[in-house]
Amino acid sequence: MKAWTLIAFYLSKDIWSRWLEHPGAVFARLFVGVLLAALLLFAQAGFMIAGRSLEMKVARLGAGTLLLTEVAGPERIGQPSLGRLLAPLGDRAQLIAFRQLPVSARDPLHGECLVLAYGRETFAALAPSLATVPPSAIYYVTAKLPSGVTLEVEIDGVLRSVVTVQPPTWLARLPLFNPLLIVPDELATAWEGQGHFEFCLLLADPSRPAEVRALAEGVRTILAMERRDTAQLQSPETLLDEIAALSLTRERTQALAGIAGGIVLALVFGAIASLEYRQNRYIVALLRSFGAPATLVLLRYAVEAVVLLALAGFGAGLLAANLHSYVFGFAGFEAGLLDRIVLDPYAPAEVWTQLRWLLVGALFSVVPISFALRQPVGRILQ
Amino acid sequence: MNDSTDIVCAGLGFGYGNKQVLDRFDAHFSPGLTLIKGFSGCGKSTLLKLVAGYLRATSGTLTVPGARAPDAAFQRRHLGFVFQQLNLLPLATLRRNLELIGALAELPRNQVRAQTEKYLALLGLEEFAERLPSTLSGGQQQRAAIARAFIKEPTVLLLDEPTSGLDDLNCRVIMKLLGSHLPPACVCLVATHDQRLSALPHEGLDFNRFLPVERHLVALA
């Protein structure tokens, strides 16, 4: 053990000595290392920010949202609503079902209102909004007034007291632009005589596209079994396919960029290491003549390459972190996406993901040395 | 592991490219000093390198004491070698050059220290022990290389032109070491042109008999 320590110590000294003798070779490797590492880190950061941007767009577009609409005439009265039919799917996605009733309603301040009836299956989705306001039979969903305000609106020619609530976030997924009045099914029977327009939202997790697809299939099956061919399903499956294709492209591009960087690094480091080996091969052969294993000598070159890469990676990390907001701000990304507290592309795990290819490249750079080490000592030493 | 104390070459063959240097070479070297003499290029150094395991024979077998074959373990534990060219580690002091070899031979630390002091003293290098090789003269470096070969008191000691280019004083110091401090049971092969070494009690091997004399050199001489 002592012998290996001594040899390792000597080889470390040898590395340091050669660095001092040939600073140009060290700086060349450091420069290439920093450049490649910085490029890869910026590329990774770009991919991550672009990915995050896509995720936000996906969330806005509702990639996990299934929308069903159905116009029901008077002949449908008495048949179960879409919301009730889809209630068994409520454990796989959040179910929100409303029936828009053909009744006129008017807020003296804000004009025409839509009247929506909701069933038991929608209680859970409404509960967080309704829990914060005084109880009421009819709620007035509007962002223009504070929550919990009691006021009067005219419904079907009669003035009724309503309590305001803020619109839940999921409401943005529905193409509803007027102020809304929501009433439970039990209180809406008087206005159901002329049919209704029903819409259901199923909010699934967009990050699990397989589950979203299964949910859409489930909806189609239920509609087919119940012969509800008047119902229209808007499914995000096509969008999910596009997103999956984009993600795959992104991952492949990222991996390819990493591998390309690794190859370039291996070539540059390997070429410089081979040149240095030629100058140093007498000493290396001498050590081998003492019985020092070639692997130990090879390790010296591997360690040198890894140390230089670590220094380059550290330098590139600092560079990337400090130029991050300038580079990506200049590239036109939203300021919110550049906040490294929210999304840090230079966290150790992320840096490792990208720079591991450079590490592989650095280790591959000693392959020429391993071939050179196969030359018999007796052909080098005289 | 070979229990014999002898080096046995049987049908050894080796060449550099198309040039055959050794062809079906047979020899038996017993403990003690053997001087190998011959013209330049006749294969003396090649033989030493083959015995050391620094070159691989293209045919034949080679048996060395203390090991099945001249491999890395043999080189670490049983072999001492002095090359023609100076071959000290340039970044290590003289003492460290010697200690490294002792440590590689897995000698106990105390023994490494004692042997280092012993051979530094025998070769008159004590005052240079902490100096780097580049600060020493050619003679001092050669003595240091020989001290390094001796430090583990090897079973096989191979010296390639150990006194070439050295003055008489340096040569006498080395001869004294070879004459009176050769480790017991050590097979010591010395490839040399130096007639001064003939004064040592030795076995001899004339390598010229294995090769045709280079006629053009005879004409020039």
C-alpha cells in the first residue's frame, strides 16, 4: 500500500510539474473544457426553460382537461345528465358538470348573466370557493366584486338575493364570458322545461398522459354504452401526442449534444494527453520497469483529465450561473422563467446530468495512452 | 514460483522487426557475477531486457529465480536493473528514488530506511541524499542508479554498461560494491565493454560467438 501511495504521490507531483512546465497545454484543455461545459450547461438550461415554458403552455391549454358538451332538448328531461353518467370517473379526475338553463337573468350593474345548475358530483370542485362565503341558494360567480357580498339580481323576472364568490381557477377552461349564477339542481327544476346546454369538465393530471388517454377512452365507452351520441368530447390526446413528441425530441437533442460534447472533449484531451505522453513516456516506462502496474500510470492520466474537467466544470458553472439571466433574457424568455429559485438549471443534479457525458469523454481521452502503454518497456528505455 | 536460484534461457529468440538478434539462444546463469561481453548491437542489452521481462521473447522459454516468469511482481520484488542511460526519477530526491523501490519490493519500512542509508553510504552518496538527480554529476547519478538496483538486495541484478563513461575512481567504487556486496544467491549479469570490470572474479559469456562479426567494422578498424 505504501508503495502505491508513493507512486501516486510521485505521479501527482509529475502532473503538477508538467503543468508548470507546459502551462499552455493545461490552459488549452481548461479552455476547451470550460467552453464545452458552458455550452452544454447553457444548452441544458435552454432546454429546461423551454420545457418549463411548454409545461406552462400545456397547463394553460388544458392538456389534462376533457370537455364534454351536449345540447339537450325537452325530450331529454328525465334522462340522467352527463355529470351523473360520468360520476364513476370522478375518482380518476376532478369532475365538474354544469347545465346552462334557458332562463334570463340580469345583474343591474353588469348586465346579462348565465344561469348554471350543478349536481352533487360538482360539490367537491365548488366547495373551496363556497366555504369562504355566507351560505346562499344562488351564488354569483364574478371576479369584479369581492367575495361574500350579498346583492340582488333578476332571474326570470324575479329579484333574488345572491352571494358573490370568486371564480375558481378551473372556470378559465370554460368558454364562458358572462357573469354566472350557479344554483343546485334541486332549485333549478322550475327552469328545466325547455331543455339545457350541458358541459362537463374532467380535470386530469397532464403529466400522466397515459391516464388522460385512458380517461378519454373511459368517457367514450360510457357515452357509447348510454347511446349519448349527441355529446361532443374535446380530448387533449392530440396535444399530448405533440407534447410527447416534443419532449422526446428535446431529450434526444440534449443527449446528442452531451455525447457530441463528450466526443469533442475526448478528442481534444486525448490529443493533448498523447502529445504529453510522448514527452513523458521515458518516465512512465521507468516506473513500469520497477513493476508499477500500467493501470496505475493510466490512472494518472485519467485523474489529470478528470481534475481538469472538474476545474473546467466549476468554471463553466460559475460562468453560466452569472450570465444566465443575460443570455436567456436576450433570447427572449419571460423573466418569470429565469428565476433560479423557481427553476435552477445549475443545481448539482442537473449539472451532473449534462456534464456526465464530458466525464465519459475525459475518461475516453486516456484510451490512446492505454494503447501506448502496451509498448514494451524495453523498447523505450535504453 | 520457481525455486531454482538460476536463470535458464532455453531456445530464446528475439528480433527487432526483421532483424533477428537472438536465435535459439541457450544459457544457464548461476548465482554470482557474470560479465557479458560483445560488440555493440550483438544483443547483450536485449538479453538483459528479456531476462528482466522488459521485452518478450518471440520463442523459447526463460526461467528466473523467485517467479514463474519475469512479470511485474518479479520486477518489484526480485529484480534490480541499471539501464545504459541514466534513469532516476527526476522529481524525486535521491533518497526517495531508493525508498520507492524498497517500498515497491514490500520491504518493511525500517529495512527500507536501513538499506537506503547502507547503499547511499557504500556509494558515497549520503551528502546528496536530499538532492534531485538533475543537480548531480553523471558519475553520481550512475552510482545512485546502482544503489537503487541494490536496495532490495535482489535475486536477479542486471546492469547494462554500468561503468561506461565513468572515471576510474567511480569505477572502483562500483567494482568494490559488485565484488564484496553482491547479495547472496544473487544472479548478477553485467553487459559491458569495460575491461576494468574483468578484474572482478566472474563468469564470462562472449556474445560475439552468437553473431557474425560486422565485416565493415573490421575493415575500418
